[in-house]
Amino acid sequence: MTQDELKQAVGRAAADYVAAHAPAGSVIGVGTGSTANCFIDALAPIGSRYRGAVASSEATRARLERHGIPVLDLNDVDTIPVYVDGADEIDGGLNMIKGGGGALTREKIVAAVATTFVCICDASKRVEVMGRFPLPVEVIPMARAHVARELASLGGTPVLRAGFVTDNGNQILDVHGLAITDPKGLEARINQITGVVTNGLFAMRPADVLLLGTDTGVRTFS
Ligand code: 5RP
């Protein structure tokens, strides 16, 4: 199977998961990226069962609305039974690196509200130790140089994502060369740097379920 076919397979599996686990009338959390897009397309036929969705980015909002799925403000939503999103890397503890699409902060906020975080990805994203994929860090623009120096002191090589502005009006530093052996500790450490909005490690709030697309079918881990 091609990578695109694997993404479509996990997108469909996630829609099945939502149909089985999210009560009718509830609000679905929807992530960002090419795999999340496959989920949105698979969700569309059953979208009317739900009150609507909370989107983790403006791109996702637009795609949901094109499918006729109402998009709600998170401040008007108390509970999200299921949040479905992709990842750039995921380890055996279901810790993730996210933010390749730059939506990490809103993704982390939606994940914080969600009861169950369902990660969907193809088998290439599954790793033993995270860090080969550069870790995205969203920064307030005036703090960029300061944050970059602090990240370098942690052993990484931060690179500004050129020409990119997040949905929140900020910039992204992609940190190369980190071997992430203590995901929770590193997540907390980077978030303490003044000027960091958030970083793309999802270890304090990892996924609860992984639907992994493989050549032999979609495998479920929890
Ligand atoms: C966006 C993300 C995405 O989930 C992540 O980058 C994976 O994207 P894709 O499914 O396109 O590989 O975190 O900020």
C-alpha cells in the first residue's frame, strides 16, 4: 500500500472509532494535517449525528465547513469525548512529536479538553526514540533569538521555519538533533523558557489510542 492509502485506511478506522465511541449529539475534536484530512473526509457521511466539531487549525475548520460539519468555538464546549489527530512521530508509550503542520498549540489545547485522544498515522511514524523529526516550538516573535539560544543550550539546533506564521500569529523554531529519552521532562523544560508558547512534545498528555496503518491492516494500540 502507498503512504496515501495507509492514511486513508486509518482515516476510515478513526471514523469507525468515533461512530462506536462518541455519543450522538456530542462534539468531535479534529486535528490537522494530511492524515487528519483523510479522517475528516471519512467523518463527513456521519457528521450530522454530532453537534459539530472543534478544529485545531483554520485549515481544518475550512475542510470541516466544506463538508457541512458545524465548527464550534472551544469556549462553548464542555466535553470532547474523542479527539482524532495525526503525529510526526509516536513512541511505544504513545508519546508524540506533533506540529509538522504548525498547529501544535491549538492541537495541545483540544487534546487537553478531550477524554480520549486517538492518534492516526502510517507505520513510518512509529519510532523507538523520538527526535529524528525536528521538534517544533511555537515562539512569540520578539523572543525568537532568546528561545533559540536556550534551545541550543539543551543540545538542539533550532531552525526558524521560514515564511511561516502560525494561526496564532507566532513563529516556529524546528529543533534538530535532539534524542528525546525523557519526553515528559523535555516537554516541561522547554515550556519553561520565557517566550515559548508551547512545544510539539505530547508526553504529559500522550495519545490514549493509536490506530497505525500497516501493510497488513490497521493495528490498534492503547
Ligand atoms: C500538524 C500535526 C500533524 O498531525 C502532523 O504534522 C502529521 O501530519 P501528516 O498527517 O500530514 O503527516 O501535528 O501540526
